[in-house]
Amino acid sequence: MNKQIPFNKPYLTGKETHYIYQAVHSGKISGNGEFTKKCQRYFEDNLLLGKSLLTTSCTDALEMSAILIHLKEGDEVILPSYTFVSTANAFVLRGAKLVFADSNPDNPNMDAQQIESLISPKTKAIVVVHYAGIACDMDPIQQIAKKYNLFLIEDAAQAVDSYYKGKALGSFGDLSAFSFHETKNIQSGEGGLLGINNKFFEERAEIIWEKGTNRAAFFRGEVDKYGWVDIGSSFLPSEIIAAFLFAQIENIQDIQKRRKEIWDRYKKHLSPVEGKVQFPFIPPYATNNAHMFYLVCSSLQDRTALVAHLKSKGIYAAFHYISLHSSPYYQNKHDGRILKETDRYSDCLLRLPLYYELSDSEVDYICQEVLNYYGI
């Protein structure tokens, strides 16, 4: 079979250009218009976020979080090493020292049992990342944050429509960040959202979002003029991005249904290789939003050979993060602890193609080539 199967293909529902047309012809395209409000309302109503603000990226939402908690030089932030660089950059930009936690043996999320031992008098926040949309164990993490009076921030970039014990991810932390990059379940090319679950941050978040001004309050008629009242930046996306995203939001149930069908098909057809590779583990407290299907190979050599085999068959699989603690930028700043599981996932984890328009026959073809590689 002469196929070319990309790792990702952004899905268009058909309404994106229609809504963009509406936004352009509304005369309000600079942001915080009707489509922005519709998107934010969806997340507040359906994920039970206290308040939500669309941003130009998840990175921006994380950077806003770092500003909101008044992070300063020398403060420490506990976070996983197995994550995208944006999770770390947001806090490094404010002068924080990063204290990395290792991953769990059965999934790449940070090991909640390690967190308490990493806390020092300088610790300001715990940042959790819900890898592959699978929830971290939030009960003990929340208890630790409360015990030591630490801010809790959720990097929920991959976790739209995922739940922990029936409660939506992104609604646990003081602050949370979502991504709508084109690789995500719902997307707008680039885009993100800040979830604000601690009312203390609501007013200031809106000011930081509007370049440090109280412009949003002015347009609501709450003040008679607006000016520069705090630090901030241009975190607010245009109405064009919001219009695109709203088309995706309207179709989220259909998108999720198809992605879960693909995920389940992978798991069923690849079951003969379980044991030779590690499958995604869904803890009993978590749900699966089918953000990705990955395999953890036995070694770096095994993964490299599997990638090459799949590529020779026209299938483009991708590995994921390089451990942040061993990165060129941070390795000399890391405290030297060996993070065994993080390094294992960096060396061995491989993501298979997963997107809405991936057909059943293509999934079967990918599975068969994985089985062929392992001689099954």
C-alpha cells in the first residue's frame, strides 16, 4: 500500500471561514468582540472555570500566570521535566528557579509522591502538566499546595474535555492554561486560554491581558477613562482567531467522538505488542480525551528503528519532549538529581498519527506495520 500518512492534519469543520467572514464584516476584529465572548462563555459554562480569557497561545496564558502570582527572582517553581519548554519558559522569564519532578513509571505525568520533598522556603508554585490529556493525581497535589500555601497552576494544554473524578481539568488550579495549537483536539492554528479559578486574580488578569490597562473595564462603562495601571502585554488574540475557534467548539462532541474511536482502534489492534512496548495508562480517577496515542519502546534504539520502519512505509510518527533538566539551556542549572522515568520517556516514547480525518483503514495499516516491525 503506497500511503503517506502525516503525523497530524488540522481538521476544519466547514464553519471557520463563515465565522471569520462575520468577524471581519462586524467592524470589530481586534479582539474581545462577540466571538471572543462566545468562546470564553463556553469554557466558563462547560468546564466550570471561574473566569476565562482567550490568549494568542497557551504560552501566553502561562506567562500571564507567572505575572499574576507575582513571581520574582529567586522564587522556586516545582514542575515536571517531561514537558514542552513553554511550561518552563513562562516562569524562567520572571526569574524563577525550576525544581523538576520525575514522571510516574506508568505514565509521563509528574509523580505526586515526590512533590512534598522538593518544597523549600523559596517555593512559590506547583505547576502540573496533564500529559496526553490524562489527569495528574489532583487530590494529593491540591492538599500539598494548601498545606504549604503554594499557588497551583495547571498546564492543561492537551487536556480539553478531560476530567479528574468527574471534574474538568483546568478547574483545579488557581490558574490554568489551555492550547488551541493546530495539533490539539480543537484548534485555531495558534491560540490559548487562561482559566482563572481564584477570584483574587480575576480583575488583575484582565488588566494584564489588555497590555496593563483597564481598557476592558472602560468599555463596560465601569470607569470613565482608561490608562496604564499595571504591567501587561498584548496577550489578547484577534476576533479572527476567536471566530475560527468557535467553529471548532461548536463541533467538539463530534470531534471527540471520532478521536476516541481512533484511539480505541489503536489500542485494540495493537494489543498483541503490549509487553514489548508500554501502552498509555489511564488511572481510574482519569478520563481519556484521545489527545494522543503513544507507545513507550524498550530503548532509544528500538524507537529509532521503529520510526525508520514506519517512515519507510509512508507513516510519520513522532517522539516528544527532550527532558528539560538535561536540555542545553538548563542542564547546568539543574540540581543534579537523576530523573530516571523522565529520561526513559524522552528516549522511548513514540506518538502515532491521530487526527479526525484518519480513516479506519489507515489506522489498521499503521497497526499492521507496527506488528510487522515486532514480527507479529
